[in-house]
Amino acid sequence: MNKKYIEANKKVKSLRRFYIHLFIFLIVNIVLLFNLILLEKDESLNTFVWLILNIMVTWSIGLIIHAWRVFDGKILFSKAYEDRKIEELMQDDKN
């Protein structure tokens, strides 16, 4: 196997792990927010509310760091990405 294939394969696996991480993050945070809304009415559970908020903020920071590493610091769309996407869409239109 050539070196480009191995690098592309690693990149795809890295992207897949990131998207799984993002999906789990969204599901868990939706559940935590739902619990937070339910617990907001009960003032005796302030410690639990702070725990939920701490988990959400810490995990959000971790997800941002994960995204930064996966996308090589280019979390927003780069010019190279736009060029590749345009080329890909042009190829799709030809087919």
C-alpha cells in the first residue's frame, strides 16, 4: 500500500471517531439539559445542577479540542476544502 492511502485511511478513521464522539456528545447533552430543566425547580439539588453544568462545559471543551486535532486547526471551512468541494460537485454533475 502506498503512503497516501495509509494517510487517507487514518484521516477517515479519525473523522469517523470524531463524528461518533459528536453524536454521543449531542445525545448525552440533550438528556442532561432535559434533566437540568426538570431539576431547576428543585432548589435542594443545586450541587447536582452544578455537576451537570460542569460535565457539559468540560465535555464541550474536550470536543472542541478533538475537532481542532481532527481538522488540523481548520475548524471552519478552509479555502482548500471549498476548492475540493467545488471540484467534487462538478464531478457529480458530470455523472
